[in-house]
Amino acid sequence: MPTVVAIYTGQGLAERVQPIFREEPPDCRLVNIIDDSLIADVIRAGQVTTAVSRRSLQYYRNAEEIGADVIFNTCSSVGEAADYARPLLDVPIVKIDDAMARLAAGQYERIGVLATPPTTLEPTRRLLLREADRLRRKIRVLDALAQGAYQALVSGDPEEHDRLILDAAKSVAADAEALVLAQGSMARMEEALRRETGLPVYSSPRLGVLAVREELEKRGVAGRNHS
């Protein structure tokens, strides 16, 4: 069967994504690499540092050695490191948020982007604008940064985390045609945000896994038998 190596910067998202892999793609061997120091270093520096890019590239190299048919990059904050690494690898990298950005930028002109750390907001904004440019569309990205939500979550207060995200969503809902959740870990808020704002809401985990499946099929390895 094909091998997918998923690179995570936190345990929480891995627990959400693994069941989707069981539901959506053909049978595959799923290997997880988790290093939560990556996102901690990005947040501390306010950007993807050279050291973070180097470590990310090393994990992609490790994925090649493991025998990956596809590498799944699951963190939006370090997504641009994956962009830089792609030409250096023989294995394709699927970014968790590429399909989400393509879908949103192809349908809407005013898109609210919800994020908890600024280090995720800016890469998602740039990704949406790049996708719109590729599609020859003009869009407006509305920033909805949930200040303090990330700190609330890591401090063990998920209720405050969710409240701050909802407040941020409401701050742009009147001007936005749709909302995009910049972090895969926010996917559990998708239905509540849709209900409270009345807007279409897009999250990345399932769309990202479907993109992995499409890449496996394109490479002719979906359902391949290695026996």
C-alpha cells in the first residue's frame, strides 16, 4: 500500500487528522512525525526562521527515507517552508491548506481569515492571494485575529479559546462572504461558526486529506499492493 508521511507541529491536530485518513483515502500506511518545537520557535520569533526551515527540510528528507509516496505538511505557519523545499525533493508535498485556499479563492471575493497566532494569519493571507492571482481573480482578505485565543488554549482554557474565535469571526462577518480557518486545529469550530455567522466556513483537515488522495491517484500509487 502507499505510504503517506504527515509532518505535524503539535499532537492535537494529529488526533483529528488520523481518523479522516481512515475514512477518506484508499488504504495507506500513515507515518506521523511530530515536533512541537517548530511552532513554538515560529511564534517566539514571529516568523519562520532559517533554523525552522532547516529542521522542516530535514523532516521532509526523513519522510523520503521512510519511503513516502506523498508528504503531508499539516502546519500553515510553516507552509512556506514546504514551498521552498518542494524543488529539493523527489516526493511531492501536499500542504494541508492548499485545497482550502483554492476552493475559497475560486468562489468568493471577500474572505475572512480566522487565526489565533499572527504567524498563521499572514501565511494564510498570502496563500489566498496567490491562489486568487493564479485563478486571475481579485479578492479581499479580511483579517480576523483572535487575540489571546492561542494562549488560552495552551493554558488549558478551551472555552475561552472558542469564545475569542467566535468574537473574531463576528468582527468580520458583516463584510465577508465566507470564512477560512487558518489552522487545522480550529476545524472543530466549523459548524458553530457557520451557525453563528450564517456564512460558509472552510477548514483544512478533510480537504487536505482529500488532496493527498488525489496526489496518490495522480501518481498511480493509490491502492498499490507492495506484497
